[in-house]
Amino acid sequence: MGTQGQEMGAQGQEMGAQGEEMWTQAQEGHDMGTQGQEMGAHGVEIGRQGQEIGAQGHEMGAQGQEMGAQGEEMWTQAQEGHDMGTQGQEMGAHGVEIGRQGQEIRAQGHEMGTQGQEIKRQGQEIAA
């Protein structure tokens, strides 16, 4: 009986040692679980920041589109301005041509005035 008791005692010690080992592993598992939770919390925070950055990016994209639309409008206005400038140049060229014709008409009028004076002088001579 003593031998059996010793054997059972030895087995009990062995089981106790195994139990202690299992408890240590359970503690380590618990610690890993805690770390996992912390990492999960960080993951959630990073995800939230990512969403925020995404929202800002979207906002910037919308502003970029708005600026693009304004740029297009300005380009259209610049084109219209250029067209008006071209028309102005054409009108200026017409103005120069009209001015030249006006000078020509004035010269003709002056010539006719000179002829009129000559005719008047001749008329006076005849009357005399």
C-alpha cells in the first residue's frame, strides 16, 4: 500500500506540475487576448482616421471640380474677350478706311471749291 501511495503521490505531483503549466499558458493566452483587444482598438482608431482622411479627400476633390468649372468659365470669357478684340481690330481697320475715304472726299470738295471760285471769276469777267 505504501508503494501505491507513493506512486499516487508522484502522479499527483506530476498532475500538479501539468496544472501549473496549463495555468501559465492560460495566463499567457489571456495576456495575448488583452493585446489583441488593444490592437483591435488601435485598428478601429486607424480606420476612423482613414475615413476622416477619405472625407477630406472627397471634399478636396469637390473643390477641385468647382475650381475646374471656374477655370472653364474664365477660359470661355477669355475666348469671348479675344473675339471682341478681333472685332475691335476689324472695326478699327474699317475706321481707318472710312477716314481715308473721308480725306479723299475732302480733297475732291476742295478741288470743286477751287473750280467754283474759277467759274465765279469767269462769270464776273463776263458780266464786266
